[in-house]
Amino acid sequence: MADNLTNTAENLALDWILGTGTPTRPTAPLRVALVTANGSDASAGTEVTGGSYARKNLSTAAAVNGATSNSADLVWTGMPAATVVGVEIWDSAGTPVRLWYGPLAASRTLLAGDEFRIPAGSLTLSLS
């Protein structure tokens, strides 16, 4: 998900890099959400609901050459019937803040009870 930071995340990064503000680090752990309609810089997509769906904690390695990726498989079991078209990354604050968003390379239609998996190394995050 290159260059898919939300406006909020872009402002946090710029304020931190330029020293023009005192941004608060997003509340850990970061969580991955699945969406049935993609969002934009300014607005969230439509998150999957139903079944056993819940956001998954994201773990990553340190960035190398301006990018990083998920260091463990992300697995959702007992999914509702849905077509997943993208992902979003949120912090885990009491009122969560959306930081990243992006479409999947190919959408996936699920039947009720299906599993959805993003293998380790497949969710790439970069600032370029």
C-alpha cells in the first residue's frame, strides 16, 4: 500500500519529520480491517461485519529501503458472505484512528464460514 496514508497519518508524519508539531504516536497495536468498499484519504471504506469477523493485530519488522510488511499471517475464520476489496489499518485507541488504506490486488468473494488469509510478507507498507 504505497502512498495510501490517510490525511491524518500524513499530517502526523509531516509534523514529526519537520518538527512542527508534537504528534502522538498511534495507539498500539495497529489493527487490520477488511473492507467491502474502499475508502479514500479522507473517508473510511465499508468494513466487513458479521460472522466471526474482527480486526486483526498487525505485526511488522523494521522498515528496510522505505518499506515493511506483515511479519505473520493474518487469518480471519468464520467470515460472513462478502466480497473483500481492500484493507485498512487502524490504531487501537478508544476511538480508533484510521491510518492506512488500500485495495487488494484482486477482490475475493467469500461464502459464509470461509477463511480469509493475508500471508506473512504480503501486506506491504511504504511511504513512497
